[in-house]
Amino acid sequence: MGPLVVLPATPEDLPAIITIQFAAFSHEPFNRIKFPVQPPTADTHSRAVERMRKDMLHDPSIHILKVVDTSLGGEIISFAKWHIFRHERPESEWRREEARDWGEGVNIAAADAFMGKIFDARRRVMAGRAHCLLNLLDTHPDHQRRGAGAMLVRWGTEMADAAGLPCYLEGSEPGYQLYRKNGFEDVENLDWDLREWGPPGSQGVC
């Protein structure tokens, strides 16, 4: 058995988890448009922690997992946020979209537009079907390519297989091969033109 272990995350883990999330996306072009202040401010960090804490405590579909490195004293190096929707949901539930409290130093228009595009695709493809959704998966840059991401993907796919449910995710280019290796297939490709928000180019979301 290696030093990496998957465990359920606790509310006390959330500050470290959000730090990993920001670090993992710090060099992606669109992330730097959403969060032009780098590193993100303490206010942005604390609001992200509180959003995830609220999700963890009040949404029974959510499972937040962490990978710890036992050789580093149990340091958290990666995390995932899975939703397990075991039953079909009414349209009033799966179409609901809550306002996002991004915090200071955030390009709110860009962030809302990007997330709106993601949620539109999710509703279009999965709607209210029972399924497993990989909402987030991030590994700290210092610990990437050690297998932590694959462990977190397998946690959810094994859960889905046992329940007879399909899986769905949105992924950016860095994680594309990981998801393909674990059985995911393309259903749509969302090209995001960054010229509206800053530098020319686009970031693919599969």
C-alpha cells in the first residue's frame, strides 16, 4: 500500500482544499481572467470555503473526498467533489441556479458567464436523470502525476457502477487524458473565446 489514501473530507479540511483549488487553476488562462488578483484575496478564499461548507453540510448528494499523503504527515494533496443523484429529480430542482457570492477581486461578469455556460450544458445533457456528477477535482501542482486524481475518479466510477448509474463531468484540457483513461467519453465540447474578456484564444471544456 502506497502513501496516498482517499478519505472523506471534513469541514476543518476546507481551507486547505480551497487553497489547492486556487493553486491548481492558477495558470489556466480563463482562471486568471475570473480571478485577476493573484493569488486570490483572503476574502475570495474565505467565501469559497463558506460556499463549500454550506454544500457539505446541507446537500446530502455531495461527497467531498480528499487524498492525503501519509508520508507527509497526512497532508492533503488532492480533493474531489462528487454528487450522487440516486433518483430522478424534478425540473424545479435541476434547473434551479443560486446566485454566487464570489467575493472581492473577482471579475464577476466573466465568472458568471463561464459558470452559466457550464450549467447550461449540464442541464442539456443530464437534466434530471439519476447519475453521478464529478463537480470538482483538483490536485496541488506540487503533487500532480502521482495518481491522486485517478484515485478520486475511481471512487466515483466504482460508486456509479455499483448503483448502475451513468457518470458526468466537465473537464479542462489538463485533466482530459485522465478522464479518458477512466472510461469517460466526449458528449460535447464547449469552446470559450477569451477575446471578449482579455487575451485572445479559447479554453476547451469537454
